[in-house]
Amino acid sequence: MPKQAPIGLIGLAVMGENLALNIESKGFPIAVFNRTVEKVDALLAGRARGKRFIGAHTMADFTAALERPRRLILMVKAGAPVDDMIEQVLPHIEAGDIVIDGGNSFFQDTRRRHDALKVRGIHFIGSGVSGGEEGALRGPSLMPGGPREAYDRIRPVWEKIAAQVDDGPCCAYIGPDGAGHFVKMVHNGIEYGDMQLIAESYDILRQALGLEPPRLAEIFGEWNRGLLASYLIEITAKIFERKDDDAGDGWLVDAILDAAGQKGTGKWMSQVALDLGVAIPTVNAAVEARLMSADKEARVRASRTLAGPKGGKAAAADAKGLVDAVRDALYASKICSYAQGLAMMQAASREYKWGLDLGEIARIWKGGCIIRAQFLDLIKAAYRKSPDLPGLIHDPHFRDWVGKAQAPWRRVVRVAQELGVPVPAMSASLAYYDSVRAARLPQNLTQAQRDFFGAHTYERVDKPGKGPFHTEWVESIAEEKAAAARAVGRPAPAGKPAKKAAPRGKKK
């Protein structure tokens, strides 16, 4: 058993334990510590028996077991537990050491911790770790952000333990301070969108065509051999194959309560997108769909009293080719969802000066992570060819494909609406596409309304750069102002319907 290890890990829940086993299996002895020390003993007596592990019962023993400069990974719950653990570690480490947060921390917390530890000369890395417990054990997708020189010192470990694909390890330096955790947050938001779009596709096929799980398993299995090939489509096919052992003759998917949980990363993405001024309607719809699903009791009550469209199956004419139409609608919606996530990363890269490489990020998502999919190669190629691409939907391949898929996409949304099947994410993706391609949107009316009730001003299409302009929309208001001016001996306002004006009032 080694006396010291090149790296250590704190937090032996499922993800932490599996990541530690992964690290040791790749040739790196590892020291481990857990707040509940019984977990350390259980690991060493169980899955780590005979392996190059050093178990510690105190923080002092743990840090003493690490080669200097120390490299230690925190795999604890996001939020206050990370701060608490850092406070416990600090008295036992020194300048030049590296602390790595491998949890799902909010990127602004990572930026704050990075700055606080930098003052002490300690390097802080926030690394996204995607792939669940299986990925942690066999090879995750890793998204490290922080000081470049610190990443270079953990790089041999990180690249070795990451999932390996045809063009290298699913790991790359993302950028400074909180960049890694930001990209992991976007990854998780896209995951929300993917899962909701798949769920809506299943719902349409089930309700419109009355397809049973065995047939759905065949369809999703076929899709997984084509352009939709991905981890989520693959496991969906397997889910439909599983019989319900408790019920005897039913299917397990039908026995599962339709109320989805969430851990917050999708919600974070929605909140941060608003701060950055980026539209991500598909992810927002996916988050809201989970919120709607959670209120099961209210939905059951409403189902007894709120009327919907009559009939529950698509007409024979509509049914023909609907499976293929749903496939195309799912893929087109998925493209729009990824386009939104990539646009958000572009905005954050500008805001925080991170220099994110979107092509490389797409590459490291090809293996290990939950959203790994065949079409990530196409995204990688799009951004390698045009790093400043204004949006994924503008890449010639994706532009042409989505343009041709419009008819089946619109058909699926129409069928769902006619049958009363909610498809919030698929509808949001279609609305996003229609908004992106619209030369003119109705927000000219919105601006007129804002100027009417709050004098917020507007710009004119025929006088670019000459504004802002303001209009006295109600004649009586103009007359009142003129009368008031005459009463104090001032010249009356000219009363022009549109004039240049400085913004007044609080903007909304």
C-alpha cells in the first residue's frame, strides 16, 4: 500500500466512490476521506480491497497522505456543503495546492471560490463531471475550468479517466474561473430539453396511434440506428422493453408515476439565460413541464372537469407516416434546443471573457455524458469550420435539414394540438425557429405600447440611429400640456406626433 498518493478525493457517495475507483484503475493511487468515516472503512473493505487506496479518518491524515503540491477533489453536495468542506480543508493545505470541485456547483459560486482561494495562492478548479454513476466509474465527460496552469497539472489524470472517443479523451480545458461549471450547467439544461422532447414524442405516438411499449421499443431502437442515435434514445428503447415484475403482465413504464423531479441545474440555466438576454424557450419549456408534472393531484382533479378535444386517436389519413414525422420533428426540435444552449455559451463567453471553444465542447460531449449523440460530430464540424457562427441553425447542414423537415414538424405539432396532447418543448422549438427566421416580429407594437403608457421611446426603421423617438399618443394629453404651458407664459409644444426624445421613466 502506498504511503502517499498523487491525488485525493473527499466525499464517498455514489459519484465520489465511483470516480475514486476510476482514478485508481487508471494507474493513480488515491487517498480518500469522508465526513462519515465508516464509509471510508466500508470502501477499503469492499470495492477497493487490494487496490492502491489510502483511507484517512481525519482531514490532517488525508492531506498528509497527498504528494505536494496537493491535488484534491471535492465530491460533495453543491451549495453550502462545498464552502464548509473548503473551510475544513484550508488549515491543512498551502499555496500551490489545487482544490477541484467535481460537483454540480453553480458557476457564480465557483467564480467566488476561485477568487477567494487565489488570494491565498491556492488554485481552484470547478470541473463538470457528466455521465452519472456509470460514467464516473467507466469514463465521464469532464469540463474543467479555472487557472490554466492548475489544469495542466491535473491534465494527465483527467484525460486518462475521461471517456475515450475516436478523436481523443472527452475532456478539455474549458476556460477561466467558473467556465467549466457554466458549461456543465448548459449541458444539463440541454439534457432537460432532450428528455422532454423524447417524452413528448412518446406521448404523441402513444395517444395518437395507441402504440404499446413493445412497438415503441422497436421504433426507438430503429431511431437509435439513424440520425437520432444517442444515449437517451438508446435507453428509452430499453425502458419500453422492461416488463413490470410486480404487476406480472404489464409494462414498467406504465406503472411509473408521471411526476418528474429536478435538482436545479435546468432552473439555473433558465435564470442565467434571462440575465444574459438569451432566448432558450425549449429548456424553459422542459423545466416548466417538470413543474406541471409535479402537481399530480391537481391535474387528476382537472382532468375530470376541464374539457378537451373529442376523440383520442389520429384519423387514418393523419396516422399514415406519423411515426416518421415524429422522428423528424424530434430531430429538428433537438437541433433548435442545442442551438439555444450554444448561443447561451457564446453570450457567456463574451460576458466573462472566457474564450469558449464551442467545437471542442461539442467534441467532449460525444462520450461519457448523458447527452452524447451521433450528431455532436456535425456540431463540432460546424464550429471548427466557422468558429464565429452566429448560431447553429445558420450552419448550411443544419439550416437545410431543418428547412426540409418543416412540413412533418408542423404536422406533428398540429396533430398534437388537435388531440389535446401537450407538446410544450416541441412547440417552443418550432416557435424559436420561426422567430429566428422572421425578418420582422410584432415587437414594434410592444414598443409602441411601452411608449404609450410609460414614455419609454422607440426607434424608427426609416431613421436608424436618429432616435430615440417619443409620441404623444392621446391628443387630450397634448392639449393639457399646451394649456399648462400657456398658463405660465411659455410657448405651446409643437404637438408633432413623433419626435426625438430622451428616454423618460423607468424602462420595462
